[in-house]
Amino acid sequence: MTYEESIARLDEIVKKLGDGGLPLDESLDLYKEGTALAVDCKKMLEKAKLQVSVASEDNDD
């Protein structure tokens, strides 16, 4: 899943949880999925940041 797809899915999850009215089991499953997506997004951002840093160093040489 791409970063953009992950963010879109995370947004869907936040809206569903924010609306309320979901059964507890479904809410917990969505929460777990959202937490995993957030971790994945953070990793993707850290990887992109490292790539930009390396590219910047290469350009300085």
C-alpha cells in the first residue's frame, strides 16, 4: 500500500470511529488497523526523509 493509500484509509477509519455507533469489536478492529497504518506511514516518511538527506549530501559533493 502506498503512503497516499494508507493515509486515505486512515482518514476513513478516523471518520468511522468519530461517527460512533459501531459495535465494540468493529471499533477495536478499526483502531488496530489504524494504529498499524500510522506506524507504516511513519516508517515511510522516515525512509523518504533519509532518501532526501542522502540525495542532498550527494548534491553537495
